[in-house]
Amino acid sequence: MKFAFAPPTLFFGRQLFGRLGYPILSKPQNRTLVEAKLTARERRRSLGQSRKRAHLDVKKNYDTRHDHLVSAVVTIPRYVRDRCCLTSRMARVKVFLERAHISDVGVFRGRVRAGLVSIFPELEQRGFLRVSDGFDMKIGGGAAVHTSTDLKQGLEKCERVGTAIFIEVIPHNTPPPKPPLSPRVRAVAEKARQAMSNHGTMLHMISFYKFTTIENPHVTSEILQKWWSKMGVKGRVYVAREGVNAQLAVPEPVLKDFQDAMNGSWIERGAPLIPSEIVGVFLNTDGIVHQIEQPFEKLHVRPREKVLADGFDEPLDWAKSGREVPPEEWHRTLAEKPHDVVLLDCRNNYESDIGRFEGAETLDTSTFKETWDKLEKRLQHEDRNKKILTYCTGGIRCVKVNAFLEQKMGFNNTGRLQGGVVSYARRLKENGRIHESIFKGVNHVFDGRMGETITEDLLTQCANCGEPCNIQTDCANLACPRAFDDRMFVQCADCATEMRGACSENCRESLVRNAGLLEAPSSKETCTRSQSINDLYADAFSTDESPLLRSIREATIEKFPSRARMLSSHTQACFLRMLIQITNATRVIEIGTFTGYATLAMASALPTSGVLVTCEYDDEVSDVAERFFEASQHDSKIILLRGTAIDTLENLEQLPFDIAFIDADKGGYQAYKDLLLDRNLLRVGGLLLCDNILFRGEVSSMWFNGDEDDSSIHKEMARKRVRNLKNVRRTAKKLHGFNKSVKDDDRLDQVVLPFGDGLTVARRVR
């Protein structure tokens, strides 16, 4: 292949507009600050529009001149992105270069610089790419390119692998490093690490919400994820342009540090640690639990369209949402003048079934979006001057409910319980007056605890035996056919034991089958073969794990404890290595590097001239993998490409591989298989290997119990016994569909191996 240079054009494979850096601005106190903020906002909007225009120009240019162009994918280092306030989604950009003057390294450098600056002017404004010779480049990995000979060798390497031209820019005049973080950051991270490894650590349950303008939810999410992760915080957080909603578990040793960060007193590099929009937010504490009862698996901070889906096409003014009633005043009003108000429970029916305020009217909704019709029907004839009091679990629903009552229905005397039932119960407990609680029963909460007992009143009964009960749960059978609006049920402890946590006899039988349990006809005693023991035995009697692979495993467990389960097993690594040796493969592609365990295992089986291309989107795990690659004797065989798997596969030339190993995001398996086969990236006779194909037993469970497209299955919520079921079930359904597509693809012969989490071995036959 011969290459030539010409003025570059740029093309984005992702939507990049509007995802700019987070401006650290204090709350405006005067006209000057307000105008400054508006000016900055307009500048960002204008920059986004210019990028959009450049994107359209590139597409137009490419459509008319694609025969004369060659693509290059440019990676922008993380520290450069941080300084220029570019998100991780802007890490890689595709540049199209004309095949004209490629032999001169100076021309190449100039064209790459011009293209990058045209789409990212911040790179020039911040002093990174002011001149063409102000940065180094790496092409296809390896050493920096300084001469035209180096350039030629780099291009030949890309040609040999069959990829686009992959370029990493390394600016010379890097601005002075940011001021160092205070010692407190490291100290808090160490406290958090020790706390998370100690089962005796207590966790403070904290929730908060705030309706405010978030200019860039994606950047705000990254900031919160970064700092809260260092504190060992786990939970679920939604960030939208309308505000933030969070439920968190904070380790007690770092509670004071977390509070200092949230109230703005923890300053790093001259600014509050967290985004100024949520500094000073009211933290609603909701009890303490032990570390072994951790209700959250990890920390998820996710950008969303709305923090609470309400069904409105246009948002209301959340600042006009009635009066916040302190818990003491609320208690006094309901105790002394309960008949002077209309008291509305704004929660869903499964929440109000097990606990509610005395005298409250429930709206009997299954989802929040049903609330508005219920309110209009209940209050259509009510005097608009009537005092309306509303409550929910933590207070966020009532903001939207009361805004609707005042702005849409015309009520002018509404109030909402400050901090919801959580705050009310906490205040009574702190004052030693919980026995006076007007709220009776259990307060349903949206984490692994499921509910917090406020009083011992039993407001409902067991769904199986009919005895009074307040223990709310959902079916332990992952394939339970219960509809979404009927997913929660009440079950006493005796029935839970007898039914194994299932809601019905059919679900119990399904649960027994899918768990691999063998039940004696005359006894409730069960036995099961331990898959973990089999795995340990297989590991022990397979070829010994190399010291380098053992180091990768140990480093992964230490650095990414919550994700260490994503490592390939030692047995699987041996199997992959043996497949390469048996087939005499020389070209392998891996989709999903993680920390490089399977990568190095496979590379060790390749000949010296062999090539293993591996791709990974996560920079943090890629950095770990790259360090181990460089420390191994197989580094020359491995080419690590950073970015999405789709981008990588689309940029590969049609030089077929002998083996393709897919171990990335499960929802993408179908697309990866199609690209590998449709673009002939896997040769006829080559092997397609797909990991995690049984996915915790859920895929086979779905097949056994039927996989009809039941919308209730898609809407199941996270379970008490099996967390994150909604995501697990969704992933299992995608994998089941993928397995069916492999079976129906006449280009493949396949076998599904049930060891580990399941591995498909498919051979391309045509």
C-alpha cells in the first residue's frame, strides 16, 4: 500500500457536540457573574455548532473524494483532554488524508495538526499544537516518529496488521502540571480502601436531590464518579440538565470527608471538590448498615434525560412547587388537625401497601407517570384553596407533584414533607419519639434493603399463606412471569424458606431446576454440585499459571476489585493458548482487552512473526494492560488499539485473521460477529470464540422457560436476592438472540462449551 499526504479533513464516528468541559463557577451573586456565565454558555454553544459544521463538511468532502483519501485515527492523550476540558468520548478522532504527499514526515505532521486544530481549537489555544513541529507522533504504537524513514516503518506496520493509520500525538510544550492534590486525597483514598476491605465497617445511607441547571451532565457525572469512587462510596446517581438525584452508601471512616466535599469546605486546586451546582445540598440520612449488608454493588453515576421520568413534554418550574414542611411541623399538623388537610401518598401502590401515614389517601399508581391522571380525577372538584399535603420516600417526587398541583391545577396552598418519610422517621428516632410515629409499617426504599421498618404495624398479609406480614420482596426466580406492575409481593419468613423465595409453585420448581438443585421426593433437603470446586480442580490440574499472568491477576484484583470477575479463568486461558497451537494460527484479533490476561496467554502461543490485535475502550484498564505487555517477551506481537470495538473493526483492512476472540460488551456481540464475517476479517476455516455466552446461567434459564417477547420481563426491577436483575435479564436476552443467530448462520459450525461462564467455539465454513 502506498500513502500520500494532502490537507486533511476530519470525520467523527460519535456525536461530540455539546460535551464540553465543566466550568467551575461559584453561584452568581451579581449581574457581572450572571453575564459571565451566559457568555461562557454562548461560547460553548457556538463552538459546538462550529464542530457540527466541520463534521458536515467532512462528510460532504469524503463522499466526493473518498477514492483519493486514506483514513487515520488520532488519539489525544488523557492529560491533554483534561487540560482542554474534552471528555473521554473525544479521545479519538478520524482524519482523512489525501494520497498525495505522504513521504515527508514534516508534511504529514503539518496536515495532522491542521486537521486537529480545525475541529478542536482548544488544542492550539491551550498551547498544545501551536506549531507543526511542536509535538511527536507514534504510528501504530512503538517509538515516536522523527524521520521519514520512521514514518514509512510505521505505515508499513499498520499495513501489515491491516488497520487504518493509528496515530498518537504527544505535545512538546506541555503546560506546567496542575498543582498537586492535597495529601488529604491520598489519605482519604487509603481510608476508603481499608474500610471497604473490613466487613465490620458501617455504611451511612444518604440520599439527596436537587433541581438545578446542569450545563453538561456527562462531565458532571465524570467528576462525581471520580471523587466519590476515591471515597469508597457506592450507590446510584442520575444526572440530568434538570438536576441530580442520588442514593448512596458512604463508609463511616470517610463520612466527614464526604460531608466536607458536599458542603464545599474541601477545596482542591482553588475550587470545591465537587461541582458547585450541588454544593450545600441537603443530605438526607437514612440509617446505618454493616458492610456485609452493602445494598449497592458499585457506584453508578449516569447522565439521563431526566432525574425522575415524569412524562412531561415541557418541564414545569420546579422552584414553584409548594412549601417544604419540616418533619416537626408535619407531625404536629397531622396529630392536631388531620381533618383540615388532604393528605396524599405520592408513592406507587407496592410502597403504600406496606407502610403509610394514618389518614393518607394513596394514588394507587404502578409508575410515576400515572400520577397526573390520578390527581386530576381525585382533586377535580376540590376547593383550590384547600390545604394539600403530599409525601413520598425522600421528597423528590413531591417537588414535581406539587409543581403540577400549583401550576397545572391551580391549587395555592400545597405543602410537601421535607426529606420525605426518610427524614420524618430519622427525626423521630433522634428525639426518642418513634413510638409517636403517625407513619405506620415499613418505608419502602430503592436499594438492596428493600424496606426500613418504622413501626411494627402489619398493614398487609403474606401472599402465600395469608398471615399478617410486612416483608416485601420479589420473586427469586429470574424468569418469573409476573407483570411489572405486580412485581412486588409480600411473603413471610416461613413461606420464603419453604418456597425458596419464589412467589408461586411454578416459580419454585423453575428456580430449583435452574439452580441445578436435586430435591429428594420425600425431603426438603437438597444437594448441588459445586461449580466453583470444579473450576478450582480444573485450574489446579491444568498447565501452571505463568508468573506474569499471576501478576496480572493479582494487580487486577488489587486495582479493580469490583471488576476482577471479568478476568478470564486460568483454565480458559490454557484452552485459548492450546487452540492457537493446535490450529497453527498466526493472526489473532481480540475484542475486549481488559487488563491483558487472556491477551498475553494467547500471544505466548503465537510464533515470533505472529500478530495479535486487541482493542479496549477503557483507558484505565488499557494502561494496566500496556504495562504488562511491555514487561513481557511478547510485546512485539501485540498491537493494542484504544477505542470502541465497532470503530476498530470498521478501520481494519480486509486481511483475515485466523482466530477472533470476543469478550467485550455483551450487547455488541451480534454487531461484532457481523462485521467480522461480512467484511471477511475472519478467514474461512478460522475460529470465532465468544466468552460469557451463558452469562451466569441466565441465558439457559431464559431458553428453558421460554423467551417470548414479554414487555413485563424487560421492565423487571432489581431484585433483593439477585441485584441488577434488570440489566442481567436484558443482557441475557441479547446473548440468547446472539446464540440463535450463530446457530442459524450457515457460514458457521459451532459448539457451546459450558465451562466457566460459557464459551462458544465456532468455525467459519464458508
